[in-house]
Amino acid sequence: MFFVMGMTGRVGGAVARHLLDRGSQVRALIRDRSKVPGWARDKVELIDGDWSDAGIIKTALDNMEGAYVMLPPFFTPSRDFHEAKALVKAYVEAFGSVRVPRAVILSSFGADKADRLGSITPLALLERGLRDLPYPTAVIRPGSFYENYLYGLQSGEGGVLPGFFAEGGKKAPMTAVDDIASAVTQLLTGPIWSGRRVIELGSLVSPDELAEQLGAVLGRTVAAQPVPREGWPAAMHQMGLPEGQTWALEEMLDSANAGWIDFGVEGTERVEGTTTARNVFEKARRAVGG
């Protein structure tokens, strides 16, 4: 049986489904049972509790073959990241005191840096907190999610794919949720390794290539359209972020545009994604009957 964090979310749910499809048993820590998807209610062992409770996490880890570890997203963090620090503290206590055969930790490209990370900062804190666990660990650093561009199914009808990358032709690390779940599942169920591994997961894709693949799905020409830097706060507010709370996302994107964060960190493994942006767009369009 494998312990999966974040099962009611996008990546954690995909990891749980992949494990179940392979015939594995899954245990999940749940904060709100009303959010548990129907497919999981009779197939997953649910433990009620909060991720900030180290005691509950220890209980959930009992007799597990492995664990998938992640933080919830912090879209509007405080400037000192105290919310993330509280969770990381609980994780360090729990995973440092209960020995599991292996753990796979979801992080992000850029988490090797110590500053100028913005919304990636909680994941850098998580990596540092769990760096010295006394059992095999694998840190997965994916690129930006293709799924974050699904708004393009609407904007693309007007011929544009707006985005925050400064140059349409500049490639950046990107990946798909399904590729992350597949990699996690292979690590949890495959041959055991020793020590700590860090894996960069995804492909280098430009906004122009994203727009081209979106256009192929929509059957029309779509062009990447960078949002002017001064227009970022307003655009992010339209996306749902509160006014005055866009600084973390802005800082992360500034660092990506400047090349401060990227793939190619020394000492990491590199795994190319097998799912394309077009695959993600097509799947989402079919789901809504398009």
C-alpha cells in the first residue's frame, strides 16, 4: 500500500489513479471528505486529518511501501511564507521519524535556488527540509503544467494564446500532469534505489509551439501573445488572484524570463515528457464535448 498526499487535487489524484490501475492499494490523508471524487471512495483508504499535523502524517505512514509527498499550492502566500513553513515543519517531523522504504517528493524546476523564486519558494523549503531523510528519496522537478494553459481553448477561438513568457520563441520547461503521475508511480513501484535522486521532468517548449498545437486542436491559426509586463497584475487579477496578491507569481515568472530558473541543473537526471500540449488540449476539449 502507498501513501498519497493531495489526492483530491490534480496531481495527487492522477498519482492515486495510476497506482490503482497498476493494482496497488492506496491510502490518502484527507482534509475534506466532500471533495473526495466518487472513483476513490470505495478504492482508497481514507484518513481524516490536516497536513500540518505531524502525528496524523506519522499514523498515515504506518506500514506503507512508499509515499508520495507534496505541498498544497500557495497562490497568495505571505511575504515570509509562514504558511508553507508550518507545513514543512510538520513534514520534517513526520517523515524524519517514520522510516518508509521510499518517498517521492513533488517539487518544481527552480527549487534548487535560494532566492527570487516567488511562488516556487515553498517547494524549495520542502526540498531543503527533506534533503537528509535516511531512506531512498526522489525529488521530481517538473516544468510548468500544460494544464495551466487550458484557458486557451476559449481565447484561442479569437486567435490568440495570452501568456506571461516574454518571448514567443523562447523555450521553457513544460510538462503534463499525467507524465508526473506516471513518473511517480514508476518510482514508487519500480526497482528501489539508494540515496537521493533529483529528476527534471518535461520538455522545452516555446509559447509559439504551444499556440501552434492549440491551433491544431481548434482547427484555426492561433498566435502566442505575451502580456506586457506592466499589465501582469491586472491580467492575474482577471485570472482570479486578489489585487495586491500577485507578487509571488510575478517574481517566479520574472525569474523564468530572465533564465534564473530553468532545466539543466548540475547533478540532476532528465526525463522527457511523453504527453504533448496538443494531447492535453485534445483531452480537455473532448471532456467538454468539443
